[in-house]
Amino acid sequence: MTERFSFPSPAKLNLFLYITSKRADGYHELQTLFQFLDFGDDIEIEISQDPEIVLTEILENVPVEQNLIYRAAKLLQQQTACSLGAKIRLTKRLPMGGGVGGGSSNAATILVALNQLWQTGLSLEQLAEIGLSLGADVPIFVRGFAAFAEGVGEKLTQCNPVEKWYLVLKPDVSISTALIFQHPDLPRNTPKRSLSELLSTNWANDCEKVVRDHYSEVDDLLAWLVQYAPSRLTGTGACVFAEFDSKEEALNVFDQKPKHIQGFVAKGQNISPLHQKLNLFPNA
Ligand SMILES: C[C@](O)(CO)[C@H](O)COP(=O)(O)OP(=O)(O)OC[C@H]1O[C@@H](n2ccc(N)nc2=O)[C@H](O)[C@@H]1O
Ligand SMILES: Nc1ncnc2c1ncn2[C@@H]1O[C@H](COP(=O)(O)OP(=O)(O)OP(=O)(O)O)[C@@H](O)[C@H]1O
């Protein structure tokens, strides 16, 4: 029987997110602080001797060739001229398009895991470079350390924010990242600040007002959550999070959430659970 290996594919939060400019190609320059969570998807992999990439789980509304897992595996195969393949099983726990980076994390886990299993020998830096073509957040998941990110997310400075407990809730609405970035009312000129200055201020997310103005589900949930603890949007939403000093406090609010709202409690991690499991020691 072929051996099967299991790898975590964690969520991330944007603890703060500021938009400092819009580039000529339409992308926005950000200053954002990423931290991983000890909660996410799981990916099981069996290596095969033929080059086929087989996904055993189908994601709703995502054709296989567009699944970031498939695309990441194919890209690594092509870039390294690898003749091996893989059978991949995904256990999806993270809300899709929720601002917790599930798709990007899946892509990164595949790049890091297959690079080990196929013995293709690329460095984390090389894998991050490949990953950037799959999505702006893939490099952060490949590098595996909590980071202050600039540019569109590719310029990373390792950082050690406090590893708080978070309650993450998913309002019952789907929000397109592209639409939020196109919105005329989005603030795009927040002055660039140094990391030390940012770390000493109250944190915010520049996408939050536009999202709250257009999605009452997000507005209502944040208005409820902020009664208990400091709360914000992650990424372009739809997920919101509240921060706590203990698991008990986070679980206590989780127990009071509206019944139809999905969510989870998790602890911030400055080293990705993937890198912890593989004993990779990421550094900037
Ligand atoms: C905003 C963040 O959630 C922060 O973590 C991410 O950078 C978004 O990353 P993502 O979901 O992987 O988004 P992508 O698939 O790269 O981009 C989706 C669309 O959002 C817009 N976009 C995205 C990132 C960025 N820095 N500027 C942008 O203007 C672009 O129109 C792009 O076509
Ligand atoms: N393996 C995958 N897992 C999740 N989404 C995928 C995957 N492959 C492709 N996608 C597509 O990518 C979209 C965005 O997924 P993702 O979960 O990364 O969004 P997100 O949490 O909003 O991320 P971000 O914080 O980077 O904006 C999904 O809506 C889906 O159409």
C-alpha cells in the first residue's frame, strides 16, 4: 500500500490592513500584519509514479483545473521537470472566500509538501516565488512566519505579534475581493508608516467601512462582537474576528453567537502549523 502523508493548511488573519496606493496594473499596495491560526484545512497526499495529479474531493463551484491545489501541484511539476504525480485528499474546514486565506494556504501547503515528497529540492524562497503567481497571499503561507507585508503582500518582514486567542465568525454572505478593491469609496491613500509606529497604534482594516456599508450581515455581526472584545474584518471579509487573552473568554462568546453563524475559536501562531509539523525553521 502506498504511504499517505497528512499536512496542515492553516488559516491566517490580517491583524491590520492599510491600503497605501493603487498601482498602474490595478493592484493595491498594502501594509498588513499576517498571523497564522492553529485551525485550518488538512491535506493528505499519496505520491504516484505516474505524473497525474488527482484530487479526490471536488470543491463546489471550483473546476479542478482552477483549484489552487491542482494548479500549485502542476506548477511545481513543470518548474522542476518532476515526473512523479500525487493523489490529494482535502478536508475543507475554512470558509471559502472568507478572508482567512484558505485557497492560498492550500496552494502553499501543496508546494511545501510536494517539494519534500517529490524531493524536488527548492528552497522556501523559491517556492514562495512560484506561489506568488497563484495569489498574493501564497508567499506568506510558504515562508511560514508571521509577518508585516508590504507591496501586494510579497515584501515580508518577520514579526512576533502576541499570540492571542481569536473568535472568527463568518457572516452568511460571500464577498468578492476584486469587487471591494474596485469600490470607489475604498480609502487608498493611507500614509505609509514604519512597522514600529504601526505596532504602537490601535489596529484597523481599511476595507472595513466599505464592507460594512454594503453588507449588513457583516455590520450587524461586528456591532454584536465589539460588545465583548476588540473586533475587526480580516482581508476583504467576509470573516470578522474578536481577540481575547484566554481560550475560555473566546469560547464563552462563541457559545452566545447567533445559531446560524458559522465560526471557530483558534490561537494565533507566529510559526505556521505546517512548518511546526515539518520542523522547518522559517526565517526572513
Ligand atoms: C487583501 C488580502 O486578503 C490580504 O490578505 C489578499 O491580499 C487578497 O488576496 P487574494 O484573495 O489571493 O486575491 P487575489 O486573487 O490576488 O486578487 C483578487 C483581486 O483583488 C484585487 N487586489 C488584490 C490584492 C491587492 N493587493 N490589490 C488588489 O487590487 C485585484 O483586482 C485582484 O484581481
Ligand atoms: N483549494 C481551494 N480552496 C479554496 N478556494 C479555492 C481553492 N481553489 C480555488 N479556490 C477559489 O479561490 C477563491 C478564494 O479562496 P480563499 O479561500 O483563498 O479566499 P479568501 O479566504 O478570501 O482569501 P484571501 O484572504 O486571500 O482573500 C474561492 O472562492 C474559490 O473560488
